[in-house]
Amino acid sequence: MSEQSNVETSAPAAIQANAGVFGLSLAAAERITHMLSGESEGSFFRVAVLGGGCSGFQYDFSIDQKRNDDDIVFTSHGVDV
């Protein structure tokens, strides 16, 4: 991930201290920006980690318009995730 920019987050300090690093490659940020260009104003790319599956986690990717109170927003290469 040598193309990864500085990542900003809305996560509280207590979560940031114990969290791993999240980032997007420049190519991923460009692709997400392209995908969102056809969506309504205020849409964003959501990444969710769900319990279940053989390895214990399932990952869900979607385009959403409603932010939840417990969402943690990361910004990488100008893209909010």
C-alpha cells in the first residue's frame, strides 16, 4: 500500500488507540469515486464487518445514503468510507 495517503478518521481516541490501519490505494479511491459519480448527492461507500462465515467475519460493501450514529468514517485520497 505504498500509494496510501494519510488517513483521517472520525473514530474516538479510545477506538483509534486499539484499531488497525485502514486505507485505500489510489486506484481503489479512484474506482469508488467513479462508482459514486452515478449516485445521488450525499451517497458514500460503506464497508461493514459482520460476524459469521467460516473465518468468523464477513465483509459487506455497499453504497449508502444514511450515516448511522455509530459509523466511523475514514478518509483516504479524498474518499470517505
